[in-house]
Amino acid sequence: MPAMREAPNARPEILGTCSADVVQRLIGRPRSKETGEQALRLSGAAQLRWIAPGDPVAMDYSTDRINLETDGRLIFRAYCG
């Protein structure tokens, strides 16, 4: 019987592809460098965009970007694009 080999990467991840589901846990936290780094790590995104009230926002969609909307201090929305 041939030996079975495990896949080299049991958790396939596509770097730079954003998933905002798990980032929702950051809602209500203050804007900080650490929170931004955590959002990138959790989402798998390659880019982070902070959006504060009154910030101009380009409407381009980027599959590798996590957007964190704040009220100026706290995160109230997290989404990819």
C-alpha cells in the first residue's frame, strides 16, 4: 500500500485576498497601529485603508484591501474592497 503524504500546506491561503468576516471583532476598538496590523493579519489583505469622517474615498474595488471606517476614533465598520 503506498504511503499517504500530507499536503504541504493543510490550510490553503491566498495571500492578498481579503476576508472581512473575522475582522468584525475589531469593531468598537480604537484606531491604532496595532489594530491595523491585526486587521491585516486576520483578513489576509495586503493593504489597509483607514477611513475617517470627511475623508475622500476612491470608489475603486481592490480584492486585497481591508477598509476600516472610524468615527474619528473608534472602528464602526470593516469591509473588503
